[in-house]
Amino acid sequence: MAELFDNSRTYQLGDPELDVLGTREKLAQWRHRMVGPPWVKIGRKVAYLGTDLNNWLAAQRTDPNNEAA
């Protein structure tokens, strides 16, 4: 699977690349409910590692050709 995020980069809230996952509010809801991609806190700021985002997206993949009938 092609990687959507740069593995060597740290993404912070407000980065336009995170818009593909959802709004700031949606990401905040996921963090509150402890779902969604892993995140890190740097002081009061929230950041997402590119490797974590790519791994999380790969885990969300559904292949309809391999679904049990």
C-alpha cells in the first residue's frame, strides 16, 4: 500500500495533510475516546508521527475480495 504520510515527518494539528483524517474536532474526539491513530503530546501540543499514521491507515484497510461470505 502506498504511504500517504511522510514517515520521517511529525504532523501537528493545523497541518493540512491531517485534513484527510478529519477535522481538528474529529481528531480531538478520537483522542478523548482513545481511538484513531496514535499521537504524542509535546507540552500542550498534539503531534502525530508519520509512521504511526501510515501504520494506522494500513490497519483500517478493507479488501472486499477477501471478506468472508
